Amino acid sequence: MAYTTWLILGFLCLIGEIFTIDFTLSCIGLSAFVAGLFSYLGLSTTWQLAAMGVSMLILFMTLRPFALKYLYKNKQPVASGIDALIGKTFKVAEIKENKAYIKSDGDIWEVKAQEALKQGDKVEVKKVDGITLIVDKK
């Protein structure tokens, strides 16, 4: 293959990396540049593909983990689902049959507390026990 084809492939991969940001296309693009160098030196397509494969393997094992570690070093895990309720404050929406309930985003949750709750009390979610929220009265 002509070295210009490898260069175009490399640049397209690096441009595509802007949209993915996981360093996969960067590794492929840089490997295409290595294959382009082998093409420029006049080596056969077999050597070009071998160089691309070896350089891609090396980049995936060295550059990508390092880059991802650096990129995501300050990322905090995002709580989702029921875990996102922990630490939030709610008002007791209703009391039925000695059980307290809160509403969160249209969902109704049963809550339990150490002390008796009444409608309108503010509570903070401390932990989750099955489908029941353990709360403290504020």
C-alpha cells in the first residue's frame, strides 16, 4: 500500500479519537503511521501489516492504559439507581399502617427509622436494606 494511504488512515483515526476519547483509535492511527513509514522505506505490504500489528499491540499494552489512567484519575464513581438516594433528604409523604413512605422522582419508598415518624418529617437516607430505606430524622 502507498504510504499516503497509511497517513490518511492514521489521520482519520486520530480525528475519530476526538469523538470517542478511549484511546483505541489513537493506537490504531499511530500504528498506521508506523506502517506508513515501512511503506515509505519500500518494504512489502506483509511487512507493513506486521509492523502495524506489532506497534498496535505495543501501544494497546502501554500507551492506552497509561492514557486512560491519567485521563480518569480524578473521576469519582457516579451513584445511580437506589444508591443515588443515600445521603439525600426527603419529607415523609404519608403514613399507612404504621409504615412511613417517601416519594422520590415519582417512586414511593418505604422508610424505617429508629424513632417514630409522622407525615411531613424531614429524613435523611443512611442506607438501603432491600427495598426499604433506612433513614434518620432531621
